Amino acid sequence: MQKKLLSLAIAGALAIPGAAMADVQSKSGGDVTIYGKFHASWDYVDAGTSNSDDSDDNTAVFRNSRLGFKGSEDLGNGLKGIWQVETHLDTGDDGVHLRNTYVGLQSDNFGKIFFGKHDTPYKTATAKLDIFSDTIADYNNIIGYHDSGSNFNEREPQLVTYETPNFNGFKAQIARESYQYDEDNDATYDEATSTWNAI
């Protein structure tokens, strides 16, 4: 009997998928989802030059593995509070890196507004076009830039984003990012510095 249980335990462990999701309910009745993604790869890049130093061999690369928690709370009259905390999982020791992490409000009639760290509207709209997402061939390396050197394909902190309701398959997003500098030590300090992104 113990051998059968052990075999089942091993089979269950081997069957764990790379992405997992679980739903739980908070004490106040709101929905909480625990989710994640484990993505490991071995990468080899050859720059095509005679210099052997231009080749890069990375073994056991953890690309965008993540663990997240998100939920909602019914506030009445079709309005609900929403939140998400997502962190990047890495084998390095350089600390915790937050991914899309925010709080906000959502309504079927008025859309969604949220505050925090999140993908820009550009990144949100083009993400599904990236067939090599989370790999070494991710399109982040080739698109998203313009002549000034800025990159629209980013996950920005201090972002305020408004997303319209779904109008027969059409949705729009607009976001404003504000920048904070050290007023005493940064020569480029400008209280009004911000950028806009919409799609």
C-alpha cells in the first residue's frame, strides 16, 4: 500500500505543469487567485563573428518565472476593487523584482482604472504578437524603440492606467507615468515630469 502511495506521489509531482493557478476565497468574500509560471531554458547565442568571446552560453536560465496573487472585492452597484501583486522569480540573489502590481477599481459600465507598476498600453496591446515571449528571441530586443532612445515596451512604475469597457471587441487604454527624483541631489529634478501612452 505504501509503495502505491509513493508511486502516486511521484507521478503527481512529475505532472505539475509549468504554469499553475488556484482560486481561494478571502474571509470578506472576495476572490483571490494564486498563480505562477516556471520557465527554465538553456540558451546559446552565436554572434557569427570570428571572436569566440561573442558567443554566449547560458545554462539553467530562468526566464520570467513568476508568482502572483490577485483578487477582487465587490463594492456594490456594479463596482469592485481589484488588486494584484506579482513578483519575478530568479535564481540570483539581487532581491525581489515586482512585475505587474497594482490596486484599482473596475466596473462593467465605466471600465477600469488602476495605480501601480504595470505594462504600458503599448506592451499590453502587442504582447500577443510575440510568439517567442519569455524566450531569448523575445521581441523586446528588436521593437518598441524610437529615435530618442525611449522604449514603449516596458513595465513602468508609478503608472495610472484607464482601460475602457469592451465595446463589441474594441478596447482602449491610456496611461500616465510620473517620475520622482531626489529634489536635493538630482540636477534634472522637475516636479511636473511625466509621460503618456495610449493605444
